[in-house]
Amino acid sequence: MQLTHLGHSAVLVQTDGARILIDPGNFSDAWHGLTDLDAILVTHQHADHLDPAALPALLAANPGARVVVEPSILAASEAGDLPELPGASGLAPDDQTAIGDVLVTAVGGAHAVIHPDLPRIGNVGFVLRSEGQPTFFHPGDSYAVAPGGVDVVAVPLYGPWGALRETIDFARAVAAPEGFGIHDELLNDRGRGLITGRVKAMTPTSLVDLRGGQTHTF
């Protein structure tokens, strides 16, 4: 399984039978221009995970791609709050769908609390499994769920909803041997170094630095 971090929470997953983009948000443009996608997965409706301005071009460049999203995104699209998502399907927690040789399972259900005064929205993490490949987990914006059997985890390093103690507890709970940082565009290099250093030192997960659109084969 080849994983490419395309900035913030955008991740390109490639196996022998599938090419899948997760969370094309507006904190990054490294995913702009991607083609030949089999699917686009979206964990929740915040713009840093689903860019409403650039999404139509991505869909036009990938007319054959399935669009699989956290279910409330469909209602937001129908209400006109998000761009039209023709043919998109929602994936509720514990539901599964197959994309090529990859089985995608949705987990979780709710975004982490940002502040008690702000309404919570839906959020699903995605667990991607393919025979003979590592199991990959992208949690979106939540530390609440730790699926079993994860080999590679995308660790959100910082957000207005998270703290370092929660990041460490999340990585410990998932206990994946390998991973890489995401949700990091609000950090400078010193901040990234501080958090990744703590995760490496205090959890069983060895983090690979994939900044700058690097691709790593896990």
C-alpha cells in the first residue's frame, strides 16, 4: 500500500486495484489536478476536509470516481450548503463498501468537541483493508475510536478540538506500529517537531515524515 500525504488531512491511497483520495480540503492544493481516481472519501463537511470551491473541478477530472461521504454531507449538499454530489453515497458508522481491492469501513460518528457552544457535526473515520496489504486508518477529526488491527494510522497532530495529551492517548489506543502526521497546517515546523517527537517517544507508533507530498510504501 502506497500512501501520499497531500497536505493537512488529504491522503492518496494506492493499492494494486484502487486509487483513493481521502479528505480533499482547502488547507492544501497538492491534490488539485489528480486524475484516475477510483474513489473520493470524505470524513466530514468542514472545508479543510472538503473544499467546496475546488471540489467540482476534482469531480469533473474524475468522472468515474465513486464519492463516499459521511452521511450528513449528502443533506448539506441537497440543501445547497455544499456543491452538488451527483451519485454520491453516505457511509454510516460500521457500514462497509468495496472499492477495487479495498474494503472501506466507516467508524465513529461524531466530530470531536471544539467548544460546548458549537454544535457537533458528523464525522466518520475510514479503515481501509486489502488482502496482503497493511490496514490503514484515517480518523478524520476525532480521537474517539481506536479500531483493532490497524497497521498504519494517520495521526491528527493539531486542531482546535485536540490537545497533545489526547493525541498521545489516541496513538496509544490504536497502537499501530507505523503512521504519519496529518491535520498539521496550523503548526509551524517547531510545533510539528514537538508533537511528532512526543508521539514517537510515548506511543508504540513510529511516525514517518510525509510532508511535501512524499509517497511511502507501507
